[in-house]
Amino acid sequence: MRWTLKPKPEAKKLEALQKALQVDEVVAALLLQRGIETYEEAKTFFRPSLDDLHDPFLMQDMNKAVARIEAAFANGENILVFGDYDVDGTSSVALMSSYLKTRTANVATYIPDRYEEGYGVSYQGIDFANDNDFSLIIALDCGVKAIDKVAYAKEKGVDFIICDHHRPGENLPEAIAVLDPKREDCKYPYKELCGCGVGFKLIQALASKENKTVEDLTEYLDLVATAIGADIVPITGENRVLAYFGMQVINANPRPGIQAIINQVKKTNLTITDVVFTVAPRINAAGRMKHGNYAVTLLTEMDFDLAEKYAAEIEEFNTDRKDADRRITEEALEQIEEQKEQEGFTSVVYHETWHKGVIGIVASRLIETYYRPTLVFTKSGDKLAASARSVSGFDVYNALEACAEHIEQFGGHKYAAGLTLKEENYEAFKQAFEDVVSKTIDKSLLTPEIKIDRQIDLHQVDDKLMRIMRQFGPFGPGNMTPIFVTENLKDTGYGKCVGEDDKHLRITVTQPKANKMVCIGFGLGNKLHLIEDKKPFKAVYSVDENEWKGNVSLQLKLRDIKQ
């Protein structure tokens, strides 16, 4: 691990913010590191308000989208809500179809089959719309690059409205409206919405025509918060407001489908991290192992007994997903070992039988062992399909773009992408990808980095700090959990490895003039020798709470330790 201590804020700014907020230096420094420099900015950060959301009509083409949908309502047209099979896509479809059904009965949903149709807008979906008299498709979390498919729909008399958040290509599809804050000509103030976020802005605009405000739409925010967490978009600006209020809905009054999942995992007072690691994988499992329709059915079901039944089915898919994920990861690691690919700058593996639904998860798992840009391929029809994952700081989308001559189709983000190519191009692509990464990556990025907010002493970790830390949430990219480093720590002598295979480390630390503090280090069991015999060490950690038999106490969640 590389430990990187963030630069100290300017002394004048630090002093001014401390004075304005009446907080200690640690809190003021953490705020400045997040770009918060004034009392007003701190108030917005600590007290998110739905009033902070932007006017949806600032988004390019929003007027056109609303006018076309209003016309569909007036004319009794059939509307098909189309979305991708991942969490962002299925949440978007659940959100849009639920809202539209409050305005018209002529609404149906369509999720493409991951294996038969692949990612994004599909010709089969357009044919389905045409065959069943749908004159308008609203595509969510996909479509911004579907130029040929939108043209095909136009020939058949089917209109398109696209709600996407992926980077557009040079040209846009000839849709009625293309809502995407990443359009170069879009002046929308916040660029980092997820697909479900863009969908929410559209229903916000539609609702305004009925003189409804965003307060009337809060019931949809559990879906938006789930999509924000699952799609790993920055939790800053508008996303932070949507996630904050969405988490309130999830914890107080979620829709039956989300409540049914929460009941299965038996957790209360969920954080957005809990949503990412418990709710989202189950929603995702439907599209990975069976069909995304199962997720939409669960998320739109209003009868709780039925929702519980659907959640039980999805739990089975999730169990299958875990088994496949574990087996394929082991096989992929063996392949890397045999090829000694860890000596290069990339990990690229392929097996024709690997389950297409889990190769993205496997790519992330491989990065945990061999920290480098990673691609996992499997056979998909007569082509090969891959999921790409990257390391912090390296844009894998740009790397794929540089290899475009070998690729049939690709799309995605800086850190996660998908692609297909012809089998005969696999070796050439693999070499090209290695060459591009080796020439463009900063070699330091191949060592995982822990970004440390601040160095503090143990006595500064107290209940007051924890209270304020809670208000920093929801956490995620752009607003990560504060990370501290403390030096000159010693174990009290009872440190030990715990958990399966002694993977984890549990110690109680002391420092001069400080109380003892319990620490848990997940995956740090192999570092026990660093703290034995009361040897002094330094630790990087976040401040956490441990609940045991109704008692809540502070603990340090260790990220790494060094002598």
C-alpha cells in the first residue's frame, strides 16, 4: 500500500472556517479538503435540502422530452420503458414506469436479455415495440450511442427519448430528445448523475406540469439512492442530496421490494455502503443469472407478500451468482499464474465457459490480487465479450478507445467498461491493450493507494468526532469516509487473528495520554507480527462504531499498519 497524506489546507482558510463554524481544526480541515470553505457551503453540506436540486429544464432537450410524453398521454399512445439489466438500469425502469402509471395505463417495461441481446438498446426491443403498437420508447441508462438502432426505430415509426449518463460519441442519435448531462452542449450544472438520476429529473419535469414539486416525488428516492450507490458515481452536489433523502426513505418507508431484501439481510439503519453491498448485489443478481425483468417486477410490486416471494427468488439467483463468482475467480487466478501475466501491466484472461453475468465481479476480484487494469473475457454467441475494470487513477475507457481497431463495440466509464470483439482478434487486442497501458499508465498507480485525510493522535478520537463524522455521510466517491493516520501506537499485548483462516486482525491499542481503543483490521491477519511484543507501529484507519448486545462503542477500522 502507498500511503499518501493529503496536503494541509491553507492556514488562513483553516482559521477562518474554524471561527465561522465554531469547530475544531480536524473538522475544519476535513471540510476544506472537500472543497467547503464558507459557512453557507458547510450548511449546504451538513443540512442537505431538496431545494438544492437544480431545475430539470436546465437539461438540454428536457422541454422536447416533456412535450413528447405529454402528447403521448393526450393521445393515449403506448409507452415502452426500456432500460439496461444492471441496478442503475432496472432501478431507472422501475422509477419511470411507476411514475408514468400514475398518469396513464398504457405503459409497459422492457429489459434486454443479457445473453441474447447484450448491453443497451436492442433491435429485438425495437421490434417488440413495433409489433405491440408502442409508438414511444423511453430508454434509461443506455442509448446515447445507439445511433443505428434509433434510426431503425424511426423507420418503423417508433420515437425515442433517451435518458443516459454515459459519455456520448461524436454524434448523437436522432431521437426526439437526448437527456444526458455529459453532452457537450448541455448546460446542466451537475454532470455526474447516474441513469436513474437523469430519469428522476425527467419525472420531476413532468410532475411540475401538474404543479407538483420534488417533495411530492420523495417516494421514488429509494430507487435513486440505490442506483447512485451501485453505479459508483460521485456522491457530491445533487447526487449527495438525492442519496441523503433516498437513504431516509430506505430506512423509514422503502417500497415493498427493497423492504423485502432488507428483511432478508436482517439489517437496520442502513448506510449507503450497506445498500452497495447488500441490496444492490441482489438486484443485480437477477440480470446476471436469469433476467433483469425479475428485478423490475420486485421493485415495482406494491403487495408486500408478493414482494417477499420475488425477493426469495432473487436471493436464489444471488446464491448462484456467489458460487459462480468464487469458482471463476479461482480459475482466472490460476490462468494468470500459468501465463505469468502479473509481470505485465495488465491482466487479460479468457475462458469460453465463464458465466457472462459475473465476469465484471471477477475482474474486480482479480484487481484485489493483481492490482492492474483487468479484462475478463467469455464466449458470447459467435463473439467474445469482456468486462473491464481499472485501478484508481487510470482511465480504462480511454485505453479501450486506443484499441478500437480490434473491438466490435465498447462502452462504459473511466473505471468500468464492457466490450465485444471477434475471437480471431483476441490475441491482437490483448497485445494492443498491454502496449497502450504500459505506455500510458503512471507506474505508481500499480500499487494500491490509501489517501489519508489527516494525521491525528488517539486522544482526538472521541464521541464528539464520531457524531460529526456521521453527518459527513452519505459516503462515496468525491466524499469518502475520512481516513486518519496515527503514529507511535502499541498493542496492549492481546492482539490476535480472528475469523475464517485467521484473515482478520483484532487488537487494542494505546498511545501516551490516550484511552485504549479496540481496532479491527479486515484482511490484515498477516500483519500480526508487526504489532507483537508491544512493538510501536503506525496505523491508517477510519473511525467506526461497534454494536454488541445493544452496546455501542467506538472502534478503529484499520486499513493498513506499518512499523
